[in-house]
Amino acid sequence: MKKNLLIAALALLAAASCQKNNLSQTATGELIVRLGEEPATKVADLSMDEYKINSVQLFVFSSNGELETDVYKTEAANSYSLTTGIGNKVVYAIVNAPRLKYTSQQALVEGLSNLSQNTVNNLVMSGSAPVQVNEYKAGSTTPAKCTVPVKRLVSAIQLATVATSFAGSTLEGSTFTIKEIYVKNVVGKAPYGASAVLTEDQKKDAGNWYNKLKLDTTPLTVTYDAFDPGLAVTAANPLDVNHTLYVYPNASTADNGSATTFTPRPTRLVIHALVTTSADHYDNHFKDKDYYYTFDLPALEANKKYKVNVVISMLGKTTDTDDTKTTAGMAQPSITVQPWDQTIELNYQY
């Protein structure tokens, strides 16, 4: 009899324990999330559009990487409040992307953003942060809080200045008018996760690139800009262009194929210009003839800005129908990678 009573008592204790555990697992917590940028400092030459927040999606994952909740907001706010389970969590913030559907942390980290999601005032950002969420009871406890540092997935290529140096040559007195600028061999996808780079196999897929070898028929606005009616550059009148194009990171620093067959290779900045010579110095004088000037960019990283200064002293290519480089007179500088609120200065001679 005593044995039966003991068994019954143990069964009751076990049931009570299970009930307690279930209550603990279903307890809810309140979480307040703020967004922060790394770095937070802004400098004068950056457009405020680069910091604009148009939408935010917050994912909360449990300690085993499963999705607990997500919210999507289409307005900027100082903070965002959401309800979730208690325990150790990881919060991901995806900014300026379309609404995403992921059920695990791994799926989100490996999910690919397309460069087409970006515009000059809608740059995709992502970030994550851990947080401990305790049970929340209105009036007696405070919500958990965390700040998620977000970074842009893009690299920024800023054409800062263009100058000419034609003095003492047959091009003396020539004018150089920018018609368009663009970038080619552009990586078109990047993971939402912190690495923001494609795998080697993904890079080999030509479908993951834009402007392969030459400008696409319909280029993305973030990779192309037309100058109309154009601005003339002379030795006495260097041009402050200060226009930025945006691409996804590209670690390639060397060509691995021909000029007419695409393989992973460096992203390149192209200036398409019209050159008019001076009849006083150039025997075969011409007006508004098209020339293309191509510049290799270094390995590009997410959330970095590359400031380009160009000095033109010669004629470029007459077409840009393949990826042939003109290297004469070009100087490849040493590069120090710095955060977005600073710049990597690139100086090219052509």
C-alpha cells in the first residue's frame, strides 16, 4: 500500500513539474529594439539618403535558431516593440528590403539580397544582436532592450573629381565632357548575414552579376548615371563630380578569363566622355568623339566607401563592347579599408 502511495505521489510531482515547465516555456516577454549604425558618426560629404530608413523587419530567433516571431514596419522609429518568448534570443534587423519569409536563423543568414532591391535612397542594411528576454508583467517588470547595429550590404563608389592634364601634348586645349559613368562586372547578390559575400560557387554563376564585361541594355540606376547635357573639364576647370554608384562586395582582384568570356573578375569604373580637340594643336582635329576610360577597383567590402579621383592625360578606348583594359598611365594605389564615415582615397592617372 505504501509503495502504491509513493508511486502516486511521484506521479503527482512529475505532473506538477511538467506543468511548471510548460508554464515557463509559454511565458512571454516584451522586447524593445533600437537600430544603430556602425559607425554612427556621419560626415559632411555623405548624402543623408544613405542613412534613410524606409522599412524594418525584425526577426527574433530562439537559442536553437528557430524563428519565434518577426515584425515588418514601413516607417522609421526611435525603437520598435514586440512580444516574444523568454530566454536567450538573437535579434536580426533587415532594413530597406522587401518583406522576407525565413523560419530559421541559418536560412536568413544564407538568404540572398539582390542589388536591385537598392536605390540611391533605399540602401539595404542588416545586423544582429543577442538579448536575454525575461517574463514581462505590465506594471511590475520592464521590457528587455537591445540595440542592433546595422550595416549596408553595398560598397559605395564615389567619383569625386575629374581633371585633365593635356598641357605640352597634342591634346593641349582639348575639352573633356563626361557623358555617363557606370560600373561593370558588378556582383548582384549578397547574403543578409554578416559575411555579405558570395561563396566561390555562387560567384561562378553569371546570373549573380550585373553589367558583365559591358553595360547592360537596361542598367540598374545604382550602377549607372547619365550626364546630360554634360560638364566640360579643362586643365583650368577640374570637375567636382561627387556622384556615387553602389555595388555589392567583390573580392576579385585579378581577371581569370578573356575579355569576351565572362568569369569572376574585379569591378571596374568606366567614364564615358566626349573629347573635342583644339585645331591649334591636333592635326586631325575632331569634335565630340566618344572615348571610354576604365579603372580597376580594389577588392570591395560591404559598408565601405571608395573615393575616386581621376586625372586624364590621354585618349581612351573608342568602344566599350568588351572588358579590355587600357592600363597605360594607370596607377594602382595602396588601399586601407575604412568604415563608411571615412573614405578610401583612390587616385588614378590615365
